Amino acid sequence: MNYNKKTVTDLDVKGKKVLLRCDFNVPQDKTTHAITDDKRIRAALPTIQYLLDQNAAVIACSHLGKPKGQVKPELTLAPVAQRLSELLGREVIFAADTIGPDAQVKAAALKPGQILLLENLRFDIGEEKNHPEFAKALADMAEIYVSDAFGTVHRAHASTAGVAAYLPAVSGFLIQKELEIMGGALNDPKRPFVAVLGGAKVSDKIGVINNLLEKADTIIIGGGMAYTFKKAQGYAIGTSLLEEDKIGYAKEMIAKAEAKDVKFLLPTDNLCAKEFSKDSEPVLVEGDIPEGLMGMDIGPKTVEDFCTAVKGAGTVVWNGPMGVFEFPAFAEGTRAMAKALAESGAITIVGGGDSAAAVEQLGFADKITHISTGGGASLEFLEGLELPGVACLLDK
Ligand code: ADP
Ligand code: MG
């Protein structure tokens, strides 16, 4: 896939109306609907500020939650408009609909240097269904399309891909960074290229492992998904997570790694528990895991092996925690991995919602080259799949 795409600085946006797709899908308090974390709004500021500084008229749009084509008052973007206004220190005009009369009138009247936020895109069924009429109505309000919602680039929706049929389409700074760093790692990695994969399910990461086996020098597998691979190697795994129907796949991957001379590291010792609970007493087990115990985290020997591989790397991509890090007694493997990435001189990339959260919670976020802002999107990126929201942008 071509990741070399035109960006907002490659077009003249001065005085132009710009449709800007943002990711304002922020978490909200269930009862008060107050925004509980405005990180995504803050992340959009550099592109918005650049456009306003260039005297563009910015028509921002986003989805929020899953209204599934219906107007759900609790999923209005009005609180986002307010927070955005506070962060920018200027007025944010809010449209009470998405492509309806209010949006049309306000977009038409919008002046250079002003910003308008449209109501939740997903209030209209045309957004997720990528209806051409909906995409065209969005496009008709503007002269240029800037996409900065990396979290949705794996979806072919009207506002993420459809509009590009009608307007010159470029990336904002957020997507530009994702493409530069993740695209760089996949197409031309600084070697050795080490991929660290973990998390709960093999089935979630099959495509990623398969693609990275073509590119990486070392693949490290931890977390719950490691036990299906251990089982495939003939080890006993007690009551650890197992995807029985993926054992064949695991064998194939191990064989493929061997054939391609890719180092494939699996845990050799584990911290186990009698039951899946934060109060379970950790039991250190080497090799076979006896009946009645489940692997909850990688053990100290494994931590050392994995971290050594990371320390010598040129590029590290990490997706999925090494253990049940939500329980303090089983967080050490994930903590040590985050620290190893932070201390390595490598280009380090963390993708995946839980891994990114772990790195942030553990305080290593500012020592990581890049934390991807899209969970599903970064997985599909690592799978090497074509991302509709990227493919639709103009090539450089
Ligand atoms: P990401 O969001 O980073 O892609 P996943 O969603 O794939 O990560 O996996 C995260 C989950 O995996 C966490 O909730 C964690 O508790 C769980 N997990 C990790 N190791 C184990 C294990 N040994 N047994 C059960 N669950 C695990
Ligand atoms: Mg997750």
C-alpha cells in the first residue's frame, strides 16, 4: 500500500472552505454526558490551528458513539463544540444537523478564520453506508477535504472515503504522522525489526502475525494468545486461554517463521493463577503448566529474553499486553516491556487500545516514538490491508 500521501501543507488552503474529518469520538459520563477524556479533541488541535492560521474556513465533522443512523440526543456533538471552543480560545459555531438546513446555511455563511462543527455524522444512515448523496452533500459545503481521523481510516464511510470522490483530499497532521512512522516501519524498517504481539486472542491478530512474518526479524508472542502457540508446540497449558481451532494456524506460523529465518519467541516461564481474579496468588511455573493453573503473565526469565531482543532492535512494533496488566500482581511483564521500549534506542511504535493505555498508565508514553491513535485502524495497518481512508487521499 502507498503511504506517501499529500498532506494539508501540500495544498493552498488560504481563504478556502475546508471539510475536516476529525475523531471526536470521546468517552462521556454515562449519566451526565460530560466528556471524561478530551485527549482526542486536543489531538486534533494542530491541524485545526494550522487551517485557522492559514485563514481557511473550517467545517469540522466527526462521529460520536453508535447512533446507527438515528438522531440520539445523548450523542450530540454539542459538548465537543463547547470543549473545542475552550481549547481554541475562540468561538466554535455548532450546526444542529449534519447536512440539513442549519448546516447548509452556517457553512455557506462561514468566513475565513472561522470554525463550524457539524452534528454527529452517524445520525444519518448515509454516513456508515457511504451513500454518494450524503458524501456529496458534505462535499458541496467545502472546496477541500482534509482527513485527520486515523481511528476510522479502515472504514469506507461517506466522511472518511466517499467525500474524496468530489474534493481534493489530503491528510491532516495526525494521519500524516501515522503514515510516516507506521508506513516507514512496514515498508523500510530500521533493522532488526522486532514485533511484539500479545493480548487475549490469537484470532484478533492472525492477519498481523502473518503480515509481520514477511517483514520482521523477530516476532515475540506474549499475553493470553501465547498459550495457543505453546499448546501447538506440545506443552501443557493448564486452564490458560486456548483457541482450540487456531492450533493448526499456530503450527503453520511457527513453521513459516522457521522457513523464513524469523526468530519466533514464546514465553518459557509464566506467572500463573488458580483463577482469573486480581486476588489470585501468583505461582511461577516453568515449562508445562499443570492442570488447575492458568498463565496470567510472562515470568522473569521470559521478561529478560523478550527485553533483550527489544534492546537490540532498530524498530519495535508492539501490539497487545504481555499479561493481565489490569491486575497489579500480573502487570510486571507488560510494565517491563513498556520500560524496555522506552529505554531502547529503537523507533518504537505502540498500537492497540489496551497496549496504548498500559503504556500511558505506566508513565512511559513520552518515551515512545509513536502511540497510534487508532485501535482497529492500526491493526489493519499492521495487517498490510488497504485502508479506504488512506487510499482515497491524493498521492504525493
Ligand atoms: P490491544 O487492545 O492492545 O490490541 P487486546 O485487546 O488484544 O490488546 O488484549 C488486551 C487484553 O488481553 C487485556 O484485557 C488483558 O487482560 C488480556 N490478557 C493479556 N494476557 C492475558 C492472559 N494471559 N490471560 C487472559 N487475558 C490476558
Ligand atoms: Mg483491546
